[in-house]
Amino acid sequence: MNNYKIIADDSLIVNNKLDRGGGRIYEMNPIPSHRYDEALVKVVLDSVPYKFTRKLNVFLLSYRHKSVKGVAYPDNTIVIFGYLGRLGDNEQKYVVLHELGHLVWNDLSRKKKDKYKVMRKIPKSANDYGMTPYKDRPTEIFADDFAYTVGGLSIKKLYENNSKYASTFNLKYIKSII
């Protein structure tokens, strides 16, 4: 993938808040934290076989959020929050690939999404909002599948800890659509 820009600064944060519209406002922790490794993020992005039709912007913040590690926005923007302590390369790769997976999910046609849900045995009642528990949302399951498919064995343990469906699905379908 070569259609991206990495922005390693905190220009999106105003008064300790991230607000890019759409009703989602993230309160940020002002305690200084570590920013993801820009060189590693570049290697990860360069390894992704999916071709986005629009330019991708990846913001690497030094601010951290109390419960999420990253956010994907429909305008092909990913925001990766900072972290405290030590975060290994594999976890950094996983977070970047997971957020990219959300953007790929957004690009898929309804037909491909429906086929994925059937193959993945995701209940028809499951959706990406509302009453569906976070870990059972199709976009979250797909984002994990995408991260594992692209990241491979180096993030397998992280993937298996995050998806109850991990051992039951053949990832060939993910490869066929990316």
C-alpha cells in the first residue's frame, strides 16, 4: 500500500478531547505517553495487500484513551492512541491492522458482508451497533480476522485472545476479498 500519510503529532486533540464529528467524542488522558513506532507502522502499512481507493491518513498520538487503542473513521482516517509502559511490536502491528480491517469492512459491498457473516456463522441479528455486544459485532470480528490474515503468526496469540470465532473459521475468504 503506498497511498497513505502518517501524521505523528497531536494536532487532533483540543482541550484533551478528540472530536472528529459524528457524535463520538473521546476524552483523552493528558498524562504523557508513548507514541507508536512510526517506522514500524510504515512497515505494517507497506505489507497490506488491500488497495484503498482513497488516501489513508494515520494519526499517531501521544495521548492515550482509557479503553480503546485506536479508532477508524469512514473518511479513511485511523487514529492510534498512545500507551503507557512497554508495548511490543506485535501488539502495535495488531492494533494498526485491526483498525485497517474496519476500513476494509466499510469498503465491502453488502453482498460480500452478508457472505462473510454466513461463512463466519455470525448470527443474522448481530449488527455493528445497538444491542450487539462489542466483541460480537461483525466489524470487530472482521477487523480481527483481517489483522490475523495480514499479520500472520506474529499476532496469532493476540488474535485468538480477542475472537471467540478464531478457531472455527477458514481465513481463505478474507484473503480472497483483499
